Amino acid sequence: MIRIPNIPDDVRNQHASKGWPVALTGTILLIVGSFLSWCYDNRVLGDLSLRGNPGGLQILAIILGLLALALLLTERGPLTRLHDWADAALGLRAVGLWALLYMVGVLIAIAYEAGGLINVNEGGWISTLGALLLFVGAHFIPQRQLNNMAKARLNSTVEILIIALSMAGILFGAAYALSRENAWEFVLFLVFAAGLIAGLVRCGFTSFFGHIATRNRKVLTLAAFAVAFFFPFTQQGSDANMSIATQVLIFAATAMGLNIVVGLAGLLDLGYIAFLGAGAYVAAMLSGSAFATLELTPPFWLVVIIGAVVSSCLGLIIGSPTLRVSGDYLAIVTLAFGEIFRLAMFNLDGNNGPDLTNGPNGIPGIPDLEIGGFNFGETHTVLGVPLGRFSNYYFLLLVLIGFIILVFSRLNNSRIGRGWVAIREDERAAEAMGVNVFGLKLLAFAGGAFLAGMAGTVKAHQDGAVSPDQYIFLESAFLLAAIVLGGMGTIAGVLIGATILKLLPEKLRFFNEYRLLLFGLTLVLMMRFRPEGLVASQRRQLEFHEEDEELAELVQSEHLEDVK
């Protein structure tokens, strides 16, 4: 842990007196410039040409300015009582940097869309100058030594209100991001979101929020599902956005199953997409489609169980002979299994094997689900908001992923979960302590495959068709990347990683063939600067913290011996 030196108040005030007025001036210019015109052309970036009526991107700049103003008032002003709980200096540096990047991005976007910087109006230049002054002034304000955030407590009602406001912000942010059809607007929103999160992290708010969430875990869970439930009502019946949302949920549900195998048990599986495909093919064959090879049409709840059990059996089949190996060898075997599944679906066409999958043609024409008289393919109006086909499947997938999260969390906190973690950290030590290594590995494979099969049964009806080309190795790689990017062994991390990897390719079609390059660059940067993922596992953080303390004690003892 890096200790911030305790700077005397007179020295701190001397440094702050240089930077604080500069940062305050920059903040005011950033906000005032956002109320002025940024561009002559009202067709660029959602109309930034009006004065006194800021557009969407201008409102985002105002939010960054208000955050910077709050941090400045924490350093000097009516919020100074938060001195010991918020590091205004670090927060201001982060907000200043990202506000400057945001404004530079706005100028580049206007120049690209409108044909040159000549089309930038006075407001754009004023806000850019303000962001620059904020960035420069923030670096003259010294850091503070903060108190332990775990000791900071508020009234329970206030803490619940903070959780509710944070979840509402996430809801409106997601709705705004998905509604951006212009790629530049979406990229600039990502820059804004990065700046907002960086500022809150650096000033210590996210640490404080983490302790609030720990004390109000049930409230946070309820608020998160409330946000997810109300999300379709913010899309105004947009099938395009809800289609992306359903794909994100399917991807997240599948990644959550893989998180058992990779995140908890530490087994590298590169053919996991085959279990999703097995569930989808089972649902397609039992769907009653004109192209289905089986004439059975059982109830959907039974189809879900059958698909999950079939996928689980495949997990047992591949796991039993291969779990004696580990590391790279296990990865190669699972990769081969994924390709075997895909090729098997190609050949089960009646010519090279039994007629089950229609070969490369797949099974199209899968009808929409109808449960209890509710047709998922029809548009339903609720509270005056039309909810189309994808919205209906979204709610079904929300129930499914809620069940999967419940299963994952229960397993993670059980003896089985602790056994998986022991195997992940040191397999031989776990076996020496009496842990049934082979049995728990097999259970991880079967359990993860079971959850993926459940997601596959819904995916078949949501897509309306299944084919072998949908279940290629690249999909398994993306699932694994979602876990690594979000944070192995965590729930929130996998959900965030799955959202990023499914949402960004859809919204960044502007970059065409460069999308995979950006994706690879993101993973490289993550491995360099945050290898634990966006959301680090609390269990791993505790282990690393204990190891750091032991190392510090060892170094200190060696130093004392040298002195003696």
C-alpha cells in the first residue's frame, strides 16, 4: 500500500492557493461554455448549435463540471468537512484529464462531421479552455491521507437513497448510450463515462459506496434488478436496442456458467460455446418447427430442463477423461471438443449420421414461445409503452439470469465453492488436505454446462434459428475474455464484461475491421494496468493484502537484522 505523506496544513494551503483558483476558473468556463453554441451546423452530434439550450453532449460536459465543482468545494468551501473522507486532488486530476480528452474528442468529431475546425463555435473553444485550466490547476492541489472508509457511516435512509440515485444514474446512462445512433456520440459518451468513473474512484467515492453496498446488500440487489426491469420502458419500443439487450443477457448468462469453471475452479475451457449450442439445438428440435427433425413438442419448462441436462451430460462426457490433465493440455482438449461439437452438428444430416440437425442448414423457422397464453412474438402495451418481441424475451432472460446468479452466489459461498477456490490456488495442496479434486472439477464442468444449456434453450427461440456456424471458437474466446475483463470469480464483473464485449461491437460498427484491433488493445491494457479485472474478487483482494503484509513484515525483519 502506498502511504501518502502527511503534509502540514500551511504547506498544503500554499500549494492549493496556486491551483485552486485556476481549477475553479476552468470549471466555470467548462460549464458556461456548455450553455453556448459549440457548432454552426445543427445536424452535427445531435444539434450543438443552440445557445442557452444545451444538447446531450453539452449536458455531459456540464455533469463533469459539476463533479469538479463539488470536489473543489470539498477542498475549500462548504464541503470541507469531507476532507478526511474524499481526496479532492486525485479526483480533480482524473476529472480534469478526462474532461480535456472529452473536449478534444468533441472538437475532432465536429471537424470530421462538419468539415473542419472552422465550424466550431465559441462555446466549444471556451469549454476546451476550461477543461485545460481544470487539468493544470488540479495538479497543484496536494493529496490527502484519507481515513478508513469502513468507518464512514450515514443514516440508513441516506445510504439507501445513495444506492437508488446511483442505480437511476446507471439506468439513464444505459438508455442514453443505446439511443446514440451516431458512432461519435457513442464514443464521446464512453469518454464521459470513463471520466466520471475515474473521478469517483480517485476521490474515494467508490470505496465508500462499496461499504454502503456491503451493509445494504439486499437493497442493492433489489435496486439492480429494478433498473434492469425498467430498462425496456426507456427504449420507446426500439426493437434494435432491445435486440442488443437480449444478446447481452444471453451472453452474460453463458459467461456466468463459464465463470464457475474458469473463475472458481481455475480450469481453462476453450470450447464452452458447445454447451450453449447443445441447449439451443435441443430447444430447436423440440420446438415444433417445420424443419425440426423430432415431432415432440413438450412444454417449454420441460425443454429447458432437457436442454440443461443434455449439456450437463456433455460436460460429464468431456470432463471424465480429460480432467486428469491441466493447464495448456486441458485448454487444447476443450478447444478440440468445441470443434468436434460444431462438426458433429454439420454431419447429423441423415447422410453421414442420424437426421437430427439438418446439417449445415440448421433448423430455421423456430416459433416464438407461448407460455400461459402469453405470446412472446406479439407486441404488448404496458403503461402506454409498446413492448415488442425482444422486450418479451428480455424479461424472460432477466428471470433466467436472476436464477443463474442465485445459483452462482450460493455455490461460491458454500463448501463446494471453497473447494473450487482451493483447487484453483493450489491443486496439490487441496488434494493433500482431503479435497476431492477430480469430483469437484467434474462438478464444475457439469454445473457450468447445465447453466449454459438453460441459456441456449431461450436463445434458440429468441434467434428463431440455429446453425453450426453460430458456435465457433471465437465465441468461446469472447466468453473467456468477458470473464477476464470483468473479473474472474465475480458476478458484477462478468455482467460488466459481457455488456462491454457485446455492446461495443454493435455500436462501433463505424470502425468496421478495426473493432477487433480495439478489442485486443483493450485486453492488453487491462492485463498491464488492472490484471484482476474491472471488478476484483474480494476474496482475492484479501489474499493479496495478506501476502503484502507478510512480505512487508519479512522485509522489515530482514532490515532490522541488517541494522543489528
